[in-house]
Amino acid sequence: MKKANLRTRLLASAFIVAASITTVLPASARIVFDPTNFAQNLLQAARALEQIQNQVKSLQNETQMLTDNALNLKQLDVTSLGEITGALRRIDRLMGQAEGIAFDVQETTVQLQRQFPKEYGTAATTDEAVSDALVRWQSAIDAYRHTMTVQAQVVENVQADSATLAKLLAASDSAVGSLQAQQATNQLVALSAKQQLQIQNLMAAQYRAQALEEARKVEAEQAARTATDRFLGPGHAYTPQ
């Protein structure tokens, strides 16, 4: 519709120009003028102008597309990777500080065989039984202390996670492109994974303490039975004649 109006206006302008030239100039000074040719030239100029306008619009669209792509490729300024890995390293150091029956398969096997033998021989002395019982008690106490230390570290990490979570959520809400949004999401996923890993470590420490305490009680009962048998000896109870 706009194109038709433009062409109509150009044609009308051409005829007006032609009429004015014919009217104003005297017969001796008239210039040969071809209205049809003039109108065609104007139409060609209109088409050229229209093409230029389309090219300008295309360039504007491409510029906007490049701007959008630049925003989508813009990286997130906020990162919590250092905080997440630092918290996990602190938990790992605490888990490595477990003594005695710790979290090493080979060392645990050796310590279990030494502290919790399958049976007590009657040749074992009372002093040896007391010493072994003291070692088992110390292992159980150390395990509970270690568990409480890990618990305290996990609580500190959770408190720090509140600030990290708020920072990542704010960064996600203000993301200007797809890359920033994806990076914020990845960091939120990493934070969740970190929380799950530290909970698993806490559970391992807790179960270790409980297992050592239960084993200590069972071993104490077995040692008591062995001591009783050794006290009674192989003889028979006295029976009056």
C-alpha cells in the first residue's frame, strides 16, 4: 500500500512538473520534455530508494543479532568454585585426621584384627586384657570426637552456603544471556553436589563411631566371659560327700 502511494505521488509530481514547464516557458524557449520517461526515471529512483531502505533494515537486524549473540556469550562475573572446593578440602582434611581404625581399607583391617580378635586365649593375662580394653575404649572416644569435629565443620559450611546460594541466585536472576544463566545454574548444581558429598562424609564418620562403640561392647562381653572361664579353671565345683 505504501509502495503504491509512493509511486502515485511520484507520477503526480512528474505531471505537475511537466505542466508547469509547458505553461511557464514561451513557445520559442520550450524544452523538449518526455513526461513518460521522467515518470519512469522517478519510479526507478523510488525502487532504488526502497532497496536501500531494505538493506538498512537488514543491517539493523544483523546488528541486533550480533548484539544478542554478544550478550549470550558474555561470561558470568560471579563464581563460587573456590568456596565450594575449599569447603570440600576442609572436610577431606578432617576425614584424613581420623586415627586408629580410620578410612583406609588396609589400615582398618590391621587395626580390627589387633583390637578385636576373634577370641581370647586363656593364656592372656589380666593386664593384657585391661590394656586391650583401654585401647578399644580410646578408639571409640577418638571416633566420637572426630565425628563431632566433622559435624562442626559441616555446620560452618552450611552457614557459608547460605551466602553463596544468595549470591548465585542473584547472579542467575540478573543474567543477561544464555551463557551467564547456564554458568549460574552449573554453580548451583555444584553447590548441591558439595552439600551431598559433605553429608556422605558426615554419615561415614557417624557410622564409624557407632560401629566402634558396638564392637567395643561386644568385645568387652567376650573378654569378660574369657576372664570368668580362666578364673573358674578346668576343675569341678566342690560337692560334699
